Amino acid sequence: MSMSVEEQKAERAAAFEYFWGAFERAERSAGPCHWYADLGGGVVHLRSAGPALLNQLVPALAHRARPPLPADLTIALWDSRASGYEIPRMLSMFIQNVKESTWEALETRHELRELNDDRFRGCYRLGPHVNILSFLDQQTGRAIYWMEDGAQLPYWETSSPLQMILNWWAESRDLQYVHAAAVGSDRGALLLTGPGGSGKSSTALTCLTSELGYLADDYCLVEIEPATVHSLYCTAKLVGEADFARFPHLRGWVDNPDRTGDDKAVLNLHKHCPDKLLNRAPLRAVIVPQVNPGTRQSKLTPLKGSQALIALAPTTLFQLAGTHQSCLTRMARLLRQVPCYRLELGSDVAALPPLLNDLLQTL
């Protein structure tokens, strides 16, 4: 006989508590470590079993550090190898079953079918050298972030950590985690969106040597009402030699000089230009960059909100587990509040920041 909905909910709650109890035992074994951040106007408490995993994730969030306060979200960080506490047998069997029956256990974006409902969200990032379990209890404001060996964290996880958990949590607070860059000033922020290679990251980095401040090059949080951009990460990423040729002054800022394969170069801007970082700013416009190699001067032209949504929504929805129809609705609400523009990117890079700054002055 199949379980009722209430029985399934009770089973998920019991599973979460079992994970949480295992974390607390690991924490006692390795020693407790704590760190607090202001993310999207809420207090997030990173509670770690030993310092190893915490030390890898905190640098990308360093500009959002704050003194300890009662938390809106507590994330338990647990690395079995560094903490010296192996995962209990029941949890080990659960993980092994997921590994052996990947397509049956996981949705297309790594979501765990058996752990997801209106209260709990779970996903398991599984791949070469990657096995990260994220599990959120929205009702109690607690989450678990576990992996076997934190030394194998990929560059994309240390540069933009805790994406899945923060995405789910943001949704419960009417915030939207978006795949977008953002720059701005005391007059407000410009959100730059589009698929990879559209020029949003390079546009944001170009503004580092201008009057404009920096909020994001890849991911940020957007508050819907009032429309506000919240910085999440103080990192930037460069793809290869072509990027360094465009930004030669950033060569000495690379945090992972020993990177291998297709790993991007990661820069921690909090270390090198903390005065350029903005924590939040009211959103004034959404901009969709488009590389136009045959043009010297960059140009802004008005864009319909529906066209901007086509640029913003797919690149956000397809990258993040747990994004639902409500996310699309929030993004549509956002784009009804502010003007949208297409930015044709010309070869005269130095003229780009003044163009964006002039736009901010007029909005």
C-alpha cells in the first residue's frame, strides 16, 4: 500500500532530522565554526563541522559578513574527510543508492525526487569529483550542505557557493536568484543579463576602472518589490587568454593560478578593490548585452520587457535546481517595473562605462 501525503511528509521530516543529528555529531567531533552574512536582507548563519569547508566557501561572501545575530537561515556545512566524521551507515546507503540509480532518483537538475515537496528541497550534484548534497527545511530555516571530500570542491562552487540552497531560500522570501551581472552607483543599479558569452561579465569588469560600482558578474539576488539588486558574491571569473588580453591588469588577482582543464580563473574582488563593491542598490533598468564585433561605439536601444524576459528567464531557470513557475512570474513582475534596453557592445571598451553611467543619470 502506498503512503499517504501526510506519511510522506513525516518521512521527509524524519530524514532531515536524521541528517541534522549526524551533522551535530560531526560538529562535536571536529569542533564548531560559525560565520554570519547579510544576504538579501536576511541573516544567514554558516555553521560548520570544523573550519575546512567554511574556509573554502566564505571568501566569495566576505563582503557580506556581519556580526552574529538571530539567523533567518542556518546552513550546516559538513565535509566527512576534513571533519574526521564519516557519514552514518543509513546516510551512506542513501547516497550509494542515489549514485547507482541516478536517473531514477534525480530530476534533470539534480533534484532528489523523494526529498522535495512544499516544505523540503533536496538535490545531489553528482559528477566527476563532485558529490554535493543540499537539503533545505524551509519551515525551520535550516539547511544541510554535505560532501565526502571538500578538497574536491570545483572552482564554480568556491566562486559562487551554496547556489541551490540560497536559490530555494530566496524564493520563500519573494526574492529571485538570477543569472545576471550588475553594476551601479548611488543612483541605482543596472542588471545585465543574457546567456553565457553575451558580454555581461566583461561589461561588469570594464566598470571596475570607472565611476561605477560592482554588484555581480554572474549571479545576484533581486528583490521584486521594491525592485532592488543585492550582491551575493565578490568574485569574478575570466575564461582564458582572450579575457586576460582585454583585462591585463587583472592577471595578478587570480586566486586559482594552478587551475587545470577548462576551469575558469577566479578573482576575489574583496581582496583587491573592496571600495568598488556595492552591497545593494535600487534597480533602475535591465540591460541585455549583445556582442557586435563590427561596431566601434556601443549603443543602447529600448527593449520590450517580454524580450528582456526571454534573455533573463531561460539562463536562470535552466541553471538552478528547484526553479518553478513562480520564478518566471517573479521575473515578469520585475520587468514590468523598470525600463529595458539592448546594449550593442562595440570595440571601444573605454566608452562603455560612461554610456552606462549616463543612462543611470537619466533614469
